[in-house]
Amino acid sequence: MALSIIVTGLTRNVRDEARMLSVARQSAQAGALGDAAIQIVLQGMAFEPKAVDRLTVVQAQYLGQAIAVQVMPLNGLIDINAAQVPLLARLLTVAGGVPDAAAETVAQAIVEYRQQRTPQGAFKRFEAIEDLMRVPGVSYDLYARLSGLITADIRGSGLVNPLAAPLGVLAVLAGGNAQLAGQIAAQRDSGQVGTDMTGLEGGFTGTGVVRRYRLQARVPLPDGGAMLVARYVDLNPRPREGLPWATFHMQRDVEPAPHRPIP
């Protein structure tokens, strides 16, 4: 009996290790496919004279597989280095769930943080969005709710390009009206000309072209989930290095398979 228990335990361990190795292999393969698809899309963008100025999904073909790559200009996000107090407060209220009065206080603290001077006399900047947690009143939980909607990687006016904005940012610009944000996103993403943006806060929006993007590939996994591979790039050529773009951040996340109810 004791020997049977030992054998059963060893068999289970071998099966678990084999399953883990299979999952690791699938994740590695999906990550490589996603990065290859991003590189293909980047090559096309680098030689296209007109810059991408809106949220766009491109289908890339690699090894016989079609992979969707989302291209997002970073001015579709809220720039924590340039956005003014009203927009930051709206972000904190709508996306962060912070009460109005507290949101105004935290928004002011964000602006005061970046207005500090460095030893060289320049204004201090958020070097990365994670630096937002250095601001009094910004907990990790609050940061986690905001992280997908903000950027610290552009130098712009502080206004948001709604044509490039993801749904969560559109909801902020719409004052928390999720239905309106969804309608605008659907019209824009369908390629409709002249999308009606009048429901958005005009003082928070602006047009313009940036050369910094997030490219995110979605590669399906066998279990029904997906590997999300993101590359943040500056599409300005680097003659000294001989490269048409520079990558300044990479990220990989797993999108869980949809929950299937037990019959």
C-alpha cells in the first residue's frame, strides 16, 4: 500500500511538471509570434510617410497565422507630465473612484510633484508611470486602476487625442458616461468619417501627431486565453545606431480564458 501511494504521488508530480513545461512552451511560442507580428507592423510604419494618428488594428501574417496588432499613439493616453489639474481630477474620479474633493487634492499634488526643480534647475518629470505612487494620496490600488490610461513617455500639450484613446480614456473624457464612450469608440473603430466627439469635454481634447506608440499583439493560446505582447517604441530614426525606431519598454501579459460555467 505504501509503495502504491509513492508511485501514485510520483506519477502525479511527473504529470504536473509535464503540464507546466507545456504551458511554458506555449507561452514562449506565443510571445515570439506576438513580437514577430509587431516587428512586421513596425517595418510597414517606418516606411509609411503618413504617421498613424488614431487607434488602429492591423492584421499581421507570420508563419501562416494571422495576428491582430493594435497600434496606439501615446497621445491617446493621459500624460501625467503635462495634464492639468481638471483633467487629472476627472481621471481620478472616473477611473480611480476617488471622491471629487479628494481627487482635486491629489491632482494638485501630482502637478506640484512635477513642478519641483532638479539640481540642474529643470522641472522634475515622472520618468515612468510607476513614479505616480510617490505622490501623496496615490496608493498601489489607485495606481493599478489608472495605469492603463496614463503615460509618462511623451512631451506634449497635456491634451488627449480622442481618435487614439482607448475606451477607458474616452470614458474619462465623457465624464464617466460609459455608453457615450462606447458609441464614440464604435464609430471611430468602424472607420466612419467625421466621428461625433461633441459629447467629450472639449477642454481636455486636442489633435496632433506623435511618433511614440504602443503596439500590442494578441496571440490566442490553446486554453482559450491569449498572450498580450506589447512594445513601446519611438518611431524617429536613429541614424547613429542605424535603426528606424527605438524600443523603450516591453511588456507581456496573459489574458485568462473566459470562465465557463459548470453544467
